[in-house]
Amino acid sequence: MYSLIRPLLFAVDPEKIHHIVFGFLRFVGRVPGGKTLLRWAYHYEHPSLERELFGIRFKNPIGLAAGLDKDARLIDELACLGFGSIEIGTLTPLPQPGNDKPRLFRLPQDQALINRMGFNNEGVEAAVQRLRKRTSRVIVGGNIGKNKVTPNENAMDDYVRAFDALFDHVDYFVINVSSPNTPGLRALQEKEPLGKLLQSIKQRSLAKPHPKPVLLKIAPDLTPEQLNDIVDILRETGTDGVIATNTTISRDGLRASKEELDRIGNGGLSGRPLTARSTEVIRYLRTSLGPKFPIIAVGGIFSPADAIEKINAGADLLQLYTGFIYEGPALAKRINKRLVKQKI
């Protein structure tokens, strides 16, 4: 069914159709019986799908990655589509418009997206107001970052403000220092600043009566030496898990022409071209971190086979973004049914 309407959706500007689809989902959610219909069509439960990581029980291992519902607008509606978790954000302390439009581009021949959104969001307080009203009990992660105007030497203040504001309203946190679309942000992945940032946030969580897990989201473009530094930092700071990977700045191996890529310009690439590199990073992390350290895989998951490959590489949980856009709302259900069938 989705394959029939996808050409119509892809005929519209990517960012515009995102808002249209969100509006439609919101409408369906408000119609009497609408959420029930969504759950009937896309939800799938089975005891074998449940996973427990960092003290949280997930109904299934398939989550929605950060970036799709930045401002926590549709938690209840998206929860009806079969996700075991939903990650909101990236949220910054202050609202910011993000980069100039156009800033989101499709590469259909590569089953990919390029974005340079730039942490566009309404600010953490607006998200908190929506989270207070949600009715679904789906697991929610809070992905946090710094405002564009905040210099790196003051980045800690932004992460702390976002962390404190969200603490009572999300189940776990993700520290995002790996987006390529905020100038200078990836410099925070270097060993010294990253160690200080994670240590501070982790200690802040532990000081609470009921601490919450703190995870790190990393880029796929790290060298082996940088990955080794990440492994050391995760261990030294007591960080609870890692999400691999964010978008890539690489354009290697794309079918899209150089002219098209030049026209699009800078941005993070996601989707099918990221599948192999994401899996490679996950396998490296699993070997380095051992069998018990929580790893969440994101990057190029378009099918049950892709999901199983990530799990076999060492992932405990999975997140969808570009694959969800290309394959449609039934993807989580398809993956979960295959995992049950193959007893994974």
C-alpha cells in the first residue's frame, strides 16, 4: 500500500510533506477510534520481543530515531506505529530556527536523505509542556544538544540546562555531539571535552534520587583511533550506552551525480549508503566494549534482514529514520514479526 502512495509523497518538498504527514497523523489521533485503528494496522507485541537495557524494559527493540519528532509533538500517535521507544530532539535550551531552507533533500536512487537542519526546534521547555500531556507509556529518550550561538567552551551549560528541564519527563538521555550541521559541534567528540561533558551529565544524573541512563550518540566518520578514545571515555565516565551512528559527511559510492550533490551542498547523509559503515562501527564497538555494554544501532535499516544484520553485529536495540520514510509505517511491525519468527 505504501509503495503506491510513496511517489505522491515524494513529489512534494521533503520538509513540507513531513509537516503534512504529521498533520494527518495528528488528525487521525484525534478522531474517535483513530489510535485504535493505527494500533490494529501497525502494532505487534510478543513476549520474546521484550528487552531490558540500563534498567529499562522495552516492549520491543525497534525505536524511532531522533530527528523525526524533534519537539515531542506526536508521541502518542507514533507510539501506535509499533515502536518500542521514541527518541525526541535534538532539543536545545533555547528555540532556534535551524539552517536556511531548503535543508532536506532526497536521493531516491540511493535510498538516502541529506539534511542540514541545524537542530531546528522550539526549545526544551516547549517539548516539556507537550510531554506533560502525553498519555502513551512508550519509552521516550531525550536527545540534547547545544544552541548554535553557544561557543564550545560554554557548551556544558547548554547540555546541563536541557538535561535538567527534561529530567522528569523522559526515560533516558542521549548526548548529541555528532551532528555535522552545527558548526564546531563534532569538535566536542574529542577526548578531553567529551570526557568532561559525559562525566558532568552522568554525575548530575547520579545525584538525583532516581538516576536516568545517559547515552552517547557518535558519528560514523570516526577513525579507529577516535573510536578507541570513545571506548575509553565510555568506560571511564560510566556512560550507560552508545548509539551508532549519526549521519555521515561522506559521499563515497553514491549513484547520485556530482552535479546533483554539488547542487545540494553540505549536510549529513543517512539511509542505505550508511548501512555497511554503521554495522562496521557497531561490530567494532561490540568487540571493544564486551558483550554486555548497551549498543543501539541506527543507520540504513530498511528491512528485517538489515535489522538482523545489526543485531548479529552486536546491537541490542535498533532505531529507524530514513528507512521508515522510504519503507513506510509498517516497517517496525515487519521487523518485529521476523524477529519473533526467527527467535532472535
